[in-house]
Amino acid sequence: AHDHEVIIVMMGGNDGQDLLDADGRGRVRWGRDDWEEHYAARMDSFLEALGAGSRMVLWVELPPMRGRRFERKVEYIRAIQRETLRRNPSTRYVPTGDLLRDPAGRLLETLSVGGAATAVHQPDGVHLTPEAGKAFAEQVALRLVPQIASAELTASFEG
């Protein structure tokens, strides 16, 4: 019903697992050499469905997570996302990892929200607390606005 010029995406936090192959019958095992290729192909298909090329897609980086094992999985996924998006001129990867890290790169445990300290992550170490999530979203929005404003949207993507 709408013909959007910009689409904003943030996804992939649960993607560190086996995938179904292109036929939907076999499994592509997490950690195997061909997993990255299949994941990138899924991203390409998703971007095509979104209409990347005729509209801008801003892909927001997943926030950092507590727990080295899970964070390593998600960092691998982030790397594939960055590389896949780099090949598509109408997409932009929007980094956010620094928003929840201190200047030395360490993950923040708390944020000051409205003058009060609030935990960044819920006890699972993956999901942000509601307060931290809202603060994170506000900071991400500040990064998205210049990306959108600097784009010559209609002129850039007309065929």
C-alpha cells in the first residue's frame, strides 16, 4: 500500500543456528564453511524483497551482548551483514556498538537514564532492559536522521 523510500532493519540476533537449505529440505549446519554463503544469500533475497535498489535500506547493527560465547556468534553474523550490505550500493550499515561501550571498548553494565542508573541488559545478558532499550533507540535515531537527510532519495534510486 505504501512505496517507502527508506526501510530500516535491525535483525539477526537469533540467527546463529542451523539454516534450511535453498530447497527447504536439508540443513546447513551452523559453523560449517557453507553457512556464511547461505546466510548471505538469504540476506540478498530479503534485500531484494524489500526493493533495495529502488529504495534505501538502513541496516542497524545489533547491540553488543554480555556473554562471550553469544557475543562471538553475533559478531560473526554482524560481519556477514556488513559484507553483504557493502556489495549493495542502496544499503547502509549503521554501526551502534559504541553506544553501549565505554571509551575503552568495554561493555557498559549501567546507563544513566533520566539521571538514574539503570541496567543495560536483562539477566539473560542478551536483551536490553526497557529503559536501556529506549535510550538505545533514541541514540540510534540520531544516527539514522543524518543518513536519511544526506541521501538524495528519489533522485538516487530512479532507474
